[in-house]
Amino acid sequence: MLPFIFGEVNLQLLKNKFLFSVFVWFIILVLLSLGFWQIYRLNWKLDLINQIENSLKNDPVELTQTNKKNYLRIKTSGQIDFDNQIYLYHLNEKGKPGFEVVNPILIENENYLINRGWIPFDKKDLPEINEINQNEIVGTLMLQTKSSVFKPENDIKKNYWFTLDREDIFNHTGRKFSDYIIYLNGDYEIPKPRVITAIISNNHKKYAITWFSMAISILLIYLYFRKKNY
């Protein structure tokens, strides 16, 4: 009877060790997969940054409906709608709160939004912020990104915006717009145009090292205890 019981115990121990080994190797493979995914993302991000840097170095080209792409430097002319001017809450480069001034603009029968730059709160609605040569507009095209869901809702009546929500913009203007926003370039002082750069968050290398380090650590610990207990 005793040999049978010991045999059952040993069989259960072997089974548990096997299941534990499977679990450990599964975790290691998951961590390695995450590490390799971060390397893929790192290469993609470096390629994107390189494309942006090259695009920003190029001279501006005439904007047409066929040559639109992200971070393209353009020159154009159009009719800016000052009546439906949007004041978008934003911090300037020094962290001071204020507004970015955003206007509808009609270019070759297509509606765009043009972000003309930042103003302090006390400049809101003043005529001096609307001095711009509409016949010589130089800017950078950027695809509109999704806004954070945690931002407050826009107050359209007070013209106090936190996001460029497409539905709110349609309700405000009655028009639909290109997915690209024009960010004005130039030496304007008021509003102060946003400086467009290729500085993009790129922590994928750090993340990859973290995942690989965790995988190696778990493997070494597993091998140590396996050698000790077998």
C-alpha cells in the first residue's frame, strides 16, 4: 500500500513540476514577444521621425487636393472665416495657459481648419489677433489626432473649446472639414504660431530592454531552482 501511495505522490509532484515549467516558459515567451514588438515599434518610430525631419526641411509646396500628407510644408491662399473663430484652450511652450486660435478656411472649394497660434486669455476677441495675409499662407499639414476622452466638453456658446470635436465643429460652423489641419508658420507675434518639430515620444527601446530583462531574470531564477530541486 505504501509504495502505491508514494508512487501517487511522486506522480503528482512530477505533474506539478511539469505544469509549473509550462507556465514559466509561457511567461518567458510572452515577455520575449513584447520585447520584439517594442523593437518593431522602435524601428517604425525612427523611420517616422526621419520622414518628418526630411519633410520639415523641404521648401513649402503649393497645396492641392492630391498632394496632402502628414507634416507636409505647404503654401497657399484662402478665405479665412473669422466669424466662426474657435478658441482652443492650450498651454504655450512655457506652460502658460491661453488659447490657440483656430479658423475655418476655404481653399480651392475645400474646407480646412487653420491653427494660427497661441494667445493669452486677455487677447480673446481683440481685432489685433486677426491681422494675417490671406494671400500668402505658409504652414504645415498635420492629420488631426484623437483627443483624450478625459478632457472637458466644449462650451460652444462661450466659444471655449478643449478639443476640436468634429461634431461640435459641424454644429458650430455647419460645415465638414479636411482631416488635415494647417498649422500656420511664420514670424507672427500674435497669435504666436506653434513650432512644429519631429520631437515625438519614443520610449520603445527602454520598454524592449525592460521586457527582455524580465524574461532573462525569470529564466535564470527558473534554471536555478530547477537545478536545486532535480
